[in-house]
Amino acid sequence: MVIVLTKENFDQEVLKSHLPVLVDFWATWCGPCQRVHPILESLSEEVRGLAKICKLDVDAEYEIADDFGILSIPTIVAFKDGKVINSMIGVQSKETLKKMLGL
Amino acid sequence: MKKVIIIGYGPAGISAAIYLKRAGIDPLVIGKDLGALEGYADLIENYYGFSEPIEGKKLIEQGIEQAKRLKIEVLHDSVISLKPGETGFTVVTTKHKYQAHSVLLSTGKTRTTLNIPGFIKYRGKGISLCATCDGYFYRKKKLAIIGCGAYMLHELEYLNRLTSDITVFTHGNDLDSDLEYPIIKDQILSFKGTDKVTHIETTQGLYPIDGVFIALGVPSSIDFASQLGVIVEKNSLVVDENYQTNVEGLFAAGDIIGGKLQIAKAVYDGMEAADAIYQYLKDKT
């Protein structure tokens, strides 16, 4: 399952998470972003219990996108212990995403 | 509506076209140059069937002639836009617009990278290679677009809907059309900024900007891929065992998918991709 992030749950789900977290910054108007979703769905099943897979709509939650300086989407950011450990622009394969999470 | 458009007329593209034609499908092949072999200095000695070494350029030209003799439609033009359509893809060239059920990218791998200080640092931090991906972040902002040809005009048309404050930087090139935007023809020396880009420095001075869009020359396969959401790894397009990318109906073959940069491998790719495209079109109808 891919967790939908908002201002309300971002701290709890991402920054305070004990598991590594992947956050996909996306928007409805962004064509290539739509290609990321099936990859994330499949990844979230594979890494169940090992990592959390999340997505954040940059239009709905622009404050958070601004905080992380997102100016190009899709941008995928990996967090561990509340810190950014990896960040990539563009659609990535499942294998690359796993490596970003350190799995 | 075309069944398949092949972009690139090197060994992979032409081989795919020949095998598709033989399978009863009429492809349209669009190419702009002879790719990696155009300026290849050495003669080709390791490809099967040539008792005497042959120039790379000549081999590619003969491949194009071979396709034409087999009554394959070959067009010399540059593709400036490749987008998903209602039932397939829309392919826009400098002169034409086509619809196709499937597309094969076989453009080779020559890529013009922008060798300007600050480009790598600010890519994704104010510098964008894709207007349709990132344009929305710059609504009502001060933008620069770098380019001088049909590709730039195509991207400009899109950005124009988001902001009216756009300056065109040709980076030392001439502009072959009249535009109602400020035009800076000086060479760009660097991109400057803090955590994101704030200025373009040219030989004549510093220009403040909020965002920069790059549309120099013609888009590469990697540019098309990024705009469509194709998975790109190590500067190669990722394909499955059927030469299909993660975008349904979009196939790729030859140097652009990585592996050995050899004619024999590109020809093999083309043949296999043709089979896969044939099967894909058959399953769809």
C-alpha cells in the first residue's frame, strides 16, 4: 500500500518513522509522474515490513514540497531516521528505488 | 493513423522497418542524421558480408536506400515532440504531425549536453529539461528558455501559457524566426544561484531569472523518455524482454538501450523489436 502524505501525517509517517521511507513528489498534471505509481504499488508489496512507500501531491501540500526545494517532478526522496539519504529526479526502476532505501 | 513510427534510421531502425514490412506492416521511418557512424573515422571491417572495408556513413546510407527499395516510407526530418495520444502516440516533426499506435525509438545515443558551469548543480533546482513536467512550478515567474530552433519554439508555446515574462537565450546561435520576446544572443558563461538558480551570466552581464528551460537543438531519446516517464538508467532506456519500455506501445532498440555499441547488435535488436511490435499490434486488434 502506498501511503498518501499530508501536512497532518508527514512528521509521523516520514520524519519519525523507524523504517526507511520513500517519498514520491508528484502532481496530477505531470505526465511522467503517472508512470511512477504502478512501480510504487508493486514496490510497496515487495518491501512490506522493511520500508514505507509514500507519495505527496506537490499542489495539495506545496508547503512541504517547498521545504524540500522540489522544482522538478517526479522527484523521489529516500529518508532514514528523519534525514534525507538519497534523492533522484525522474522515473526510476524498482531496483534503483530499493538501492535508494538501502535494501 | 500509422501502425508504427520508427524514430531513427540507423541499423536498428532500418532493420526493424525491413522485418515489419516483411510481416505486412507499413512503418514510417523518420531520421535526422546518420548518427554515431556519420563521423566515424575508421572503416568498418568487422561486419558480416563486406569483403572490403566500408565507410560507416556509406553503410548507413545504403541501409536507408535498401529500405526505400523495399518501398518503406522514409522521411528525413527531426522529431521535436513525442507525446501519448488518445490511442497511442502523437509524433510532431518540424514539418508534420502524425498519430501512431506504437513507436520504436532507435535514435542512437549521441547527446548534446550543455557544458556550462552550474548546469549540473542547478538541474532540478531551477534548471529544467521538460516544460510539460516542471512548467507549472513557474506560473507567473521570470523564465529563460535556451534554444534557437523548432524544439525551442514548441516548448515556448507551452511555457507561454504559464507566464508572459520569458526571455529567449540563443547561446550564440542565430534565431530563424521573429519572436515577441526579449532575445539574448550572447554566449552563456554560467548559471549562478544559491540553493537554486537565480541568474544567467552571459558575455554581456548577469540576468536575473526564476527558472531556466533547456531546448537546444532537437530533443534526444532521453529527453523524450523523461517527458513520457520511461525508466532511464545510466543514460540508457530500460526495456523488457520484448524491447518494450514501461510505457505501453513504446519500444526501443539499438545503442539507446545500452549493451554493445555494435552494428550487429543493433541489427539484432531491430529484428527482435519488429517481432515484438508485430505481436503487440496483433494483440491490440
